[in-house]
Amino acid sequence: MPDRNAPAPTTATVTASDIARIAGVGRAAVSNWRRRFDDFPTPVAGTSSSPLFALAAVETWFDRHDRPFHVEAGDRVWQQIRGTVDDPHLGELVGHLGGFLLYRQREREAADATLGEPDDVAARLLGPAIDQAASELWPRSPGAAPSSGWEASWVPVARTAATAADQAGYPALFEVLRQRYREVYSRQVGGPPAAVADLMVRLAGVRRGAEELTVLDPACGVGGLLDAARAAGAGRLLGQDVDPTAARITAAGLLLHGADARIAAADSLLADAFTGEQADVVLCAPPSGQRFWGHEDLLGSPWWRYGVPPRGEPELAWLQHCLAHGRPGAAVLLVLPAAAASRPAGRRIRANLLRAGALRAVLELPPDVFGAGSTPDLWVLRVPDGRPPDPWVLMGLAGADLRTVSAEPPPGYRRVPVADLLDDQVDLSPRPRVAVLPADGAERGFPAVREKLRTALSSLSALTASMAPPALSVSAGDPTSAEASAAFPETGRVAPSAWNTVGELTKEGALAMLTASLQTRADGGDLPMFTAGDVRHDRGPTGRTGDRAGMLRLQAGDVVCVTTDGGIAATVIEEAGAVLGPKVALLRVDPDRLDPHFLAGSLRAAGYRPAAAPGRGDDDPDRGRPAGTLSLPDLRRIPIPALELADQRELAADFHRLGQLEKAVRQVAELGAEIIQIGYLGAVDSRRRPGDRTRS
């Protein structure tokens, strides 16, 4: 065995983002170190925009400068993988490394003896040895060849993995590698976020003591759903995926946990590996929008009990395939695009599902869990078993914290009669049919909201009384006069004559612009997260996320911003530790050059500038922009007054007063809308008549 204390091979490389993640700093800090320190390691590969650094050299630099930089065992193996193969072959090496770990878990002495051979000899021996020791690993389709041979360059990675497995454990080590691979190829490997997978498993009734259950996923990807079922207590796991690399990764991960798993590599619709199998639970997040899924070849398939799927309805083909593989009474849950609930071409099949009692619930999933793009729905079905079908379908909007949704959904979900859904459209979209508030919460919430509204009105009245008209001196004909008078209340200062854009300030090093990684999700983990809604409502973090690679931790003094209807919402982080959420831009300032409260106020002021103001014109991208993500190109163009630090701080005090007023106005508007909403819901439910005059 190799020496545990030996340095990482020179093939292990890290990106600047990797360095920032491991060191627990922002990406801007790494860029700053590269500029300030002549001895910072030079790139060994990559490109000028995405350089790669030797991990051993980076560790030496951190040690020399007495900075914390601890690389976990799984990360060390992953960085060596990235330094050994290019990105298109990452999955291939991860999958084969999973096979090696399974081989060593079962035959440690033989595996270590093979690793003791020269690289080229070990490479020739490993492929056949793994096939023999773990014959159930390779996801064979009929006629498939055995495992391909190993490359000699992969052998040093296997040696590092063997040492890492002794430290972290075989399953835990491979889970890190699987997660890192999924982060790189999040769009290609598919599969729902972990919180959604856990929700599906709970709703399907998979729990401890259910070892006799068989769970099937016919589009398993890298195994997120099957792994959630294994962790919940399922005993037998079946999976299939068209991508052999993904199937092998799934198989390795499950087998390393000792699961009874059978994974196949083939297209489930065109080459079903589980013909005749009937599972107790079927979980699936099928590929969406497939143009060529075998429509012509499957016209006579016995799966189509509810109607032959049109060419443009591949999701309904997957749905019926899943139902066909469930025993009578089996739970079948699928993550489907929202459009599948309402497309005209699929209404006949949707109607037949309703009539047969197969469809039990449609839940809209929270958008923050999925990041950018359209939010899918979760369809909950049951294979008909001869019992009379229920005359209703449950619909609801799953909360942002998916841990609050149990097998018995909470109040706020609505039972929609099947007869109401069987109209000309057969629209199963949940949002138009679900009450905004729980029906039994309207009466309880009325007194508390009314009292909050009274307090907010009093606060707004006091703030308005203390406001004085702006007294800004401006030069005649200055096109910025209207804007400046609004942005600098209660002062006699002269409007700034110079402006810097955010992009120019970034180039000068006064601030750094950052956004959350694509893998960041509000999926109900243990860490607080600032969402776009938190920034718009100027409140503390309400999102929750899990600890994963690439996330950005906010620091005190950071400025976070998003667009709103007709403006920009920006706030200063007062307490460090929360995670930056999706669709939120982060500006990290140099406090010796920029006051964060001044910057946040200037960003908010930019949303009120008329077309003639600096940085605004008829073609300005922010004009008329709806609430959403503030893109970095748009953010770079926003002008900021060029002021000395002392003047920035004086102006920040004015911005603070305006911010208090803005928050009070918004609170009154929100509470007013909420109390009207409660009143309407109470009136509809006959709980409170609109004319009631209830005393406090």
C-alpha cells in the first residue's frame, strides 16, 4: 500500500473555485492572492479564464503562509480524477473507480497486491479482477461486453482512493465522488434534488422495517432516487438508464452500501430490462421534452392502458411505463414538467387516468429547489387494484422547506373532485385550484394581522411626519437634478459630478461580483440561505440548504441585490454565515474604498433614475424589467456616484432613513393585502361575514 502521508500526486489539480471552497473564502479572495503574492502557484493546465493549479503546490503555499486549507479524503481523490482525465471522461473514471472500491471492499488483500504492481501491469489485471469479484456491478444489457480494461494512468488514482477509503469508509468516499460528478454535470445526469427525492420516498411509504419492498426507477441517472429509497429502508432496488456510465455509478454506490441492487444499462422504453417485474414502489424523474423516444416502435405496446401517447407527450409514455411495472396498489411517483398537466395532446390520457382512479395527487414543487427554469410538478399515482377509486384528487403547493411535507399532507392542500377536472381541458395544474391560505387558518390569523397592520400604520405615519423636502443644490440644466434631489434628501450637498459603473469599480478592485453556483438549492438542509425573496422583502434568511461544494457563505458587509418590479432591491448583510441563494447577486466591497450601505443605497436609487440620468437610456436593459435575476452584465452597467469615503458614509445615513420609510410602506402594503386575503377566504368559507364588526 502507498504511504498514507505521501503528498498528493502532481496530477491532482484544483480550480480557483475549488481553492475558495476548500479554504472557506470567496472567489475574489483567491484572485486577490494571485495578484498580491508573487509566490502563489502558477497554473499548470486549463485556460486563462479557468486555470488549473497543482493541488500539492497550493497546499504548500497555504502552509507557508499559515492559512487553513484542509482537503478531505474524498476531495483529494476527486481533484486527482480531474487532473487525470478531461471532463468528458470524468464519469467513466468515477464509475470504474466505484468498481475498484467494491473489489477492494470484498477482496482487500488481492486488490492491494494488484496495486503493488507497476501501473501498466496493474491496469491489465484490474478489469478482469473487478468483473470476477463484483459480477453484479457491470450494468449489462443483453449481449453487452464485460467491463472495459483500465488505463495505466488510472492506477495512481486507485491507490489514492484505497488510502482515502481506509480514512472515510468505502460508501462515504464514493458518495463524495458521485456528488462532485453530479455537480459538474447537473443538467446531463438528471434526477431531482435530494429534498425532492426524500419527499417522494416518504410519500411512497418507504420506511424502516420495509425491507421486503422492491423499488424501481426506470430512468435512474446516477441513482439519487434509489439511494434515497435505500437510506429509507427499501430492501430490493431495480434501476435502468440509457447511459452506461450513469448506470455503473448508480450500481457501485448502492452495492458499496451492501444493497440488493440490480442496475441495467439500456433505454427503458425501447429495451426494457425488467419485463414482467412488478415493483411495490416506482419512482422516476424521466427525461423531459424527448423528440425521439420510440413512438413508432411502441404503437402496439401493452403499456398503453390509458391511451397511446402522442409523439409530443413522452412524459405520459414514461408515466404509463411506470404504472405497468407496479403491482396492484403500488405507489408510483414521477417528477414531470408543469406543461404535462395541461397540454391539449395529453388530455385523453389524463382523463382516463382520472376515471380509473390512478392519479391521486399533483403537487407543485417550490421553484428555489430547482433554481433557474420552469418548476416541475410531482405526480402521485396508484396502480388500480380493483378497489373503488376515490372521487377526488389532492392538489397543493409544496412549501419551500420540503421537510414539512409528510405522508399525510398538511392543511392548505385541496381535494378537487374528479368530476370538476373532467372538462374539455382536463387541466391538472395545481396552482389555479389551491386556496392561498389554509381554510382553518383564516379566522385564527385575522386578529394578529389586524394588530400588525395598526402598528405598521402608526410607524409609517411617524416616519412620514419626520421627512423634510429635499434641499439639494444642483447646477442649472443638469439632467440628473430630478434623480439627485430624490436620492439625497435633507441635505444641501451638490450632486456628484463624476460616476463610476459597478464594472469599473470591479476592475479597480473596489468590489467583487459573485453569484451562487448552479448546484445551490433551497432543499431543506441545515444551513440558512438568503433567497431572492429575502432580499426583496429586506428580511433575514428564510431559505434552508445543505452543505455542498461551491456554495458561497455571506460575510458581514456584503451587499446582495435582485431586481424588483421597476427597481432594484439591495441590502447589506449584518450577520455572517448564511449561504447565498440562487438568483441573487453578491457584491463584496473593499471597506477601505467603498461603504457597503452607500453602495446598497446607490443600487436602489438606480432603479428610480429617469432615462436622461447617467447610465440610463431608452435601450437600458433594466427599464421595464420584471422582477427576477439581476444579471451580471446588467449589474456592471449601473452607475455609482464617485465620492470620498467620508461623503459615502454621510450619504449612507440618508439612504438608511429612506430605507426605513421604504420598508414601512412595503410592510403596510403587504399586511393590507394579507388582511384582505384572509377576509375573502373567511367570507368564502362562511367563517367571517364581510360586514362583521368584531372588537379586539
